[in-house]
Amino acid sequence: MTFKEKYLAGEVEFEAIDDYIEEWNNSSTDLTLAKFLGLDGEEEDVWIEESDEALQELLDSKK
């Protein structure tokens, strides 16, 4: 499961995103970071253009 799937299911706290980023950095995957995390284009844009907090709010609105 991706970070997003686990977060929306309540299986991980938002702060776990850092662990997923570290895992991606240490992997040999061809996936972009956003795809690895399970983020769609809107979520990726909010995260990059605004902040972690804005992404968390957006994901929380989808719970």
C-alpha cells in the first residue's frame, strides 16, 4: 500500500510521510516520489506549491 492509502485508512500518521520519502530515496524504483506516495496531480501540486500542512488538510478532507 502507498503512504496515501495507509494514511486515508488511518493506519499511519501524516508524519510517516518522512519515512516513505526516505524509503524512496534509498530505493531503485523508477516511480516518481509522488507516484511512490500515491499522490495524484492535485495533491502533488498542493504539496510542492504550498506545504506539508496543506497536503495533510487536503488528504484529511478525503477521509
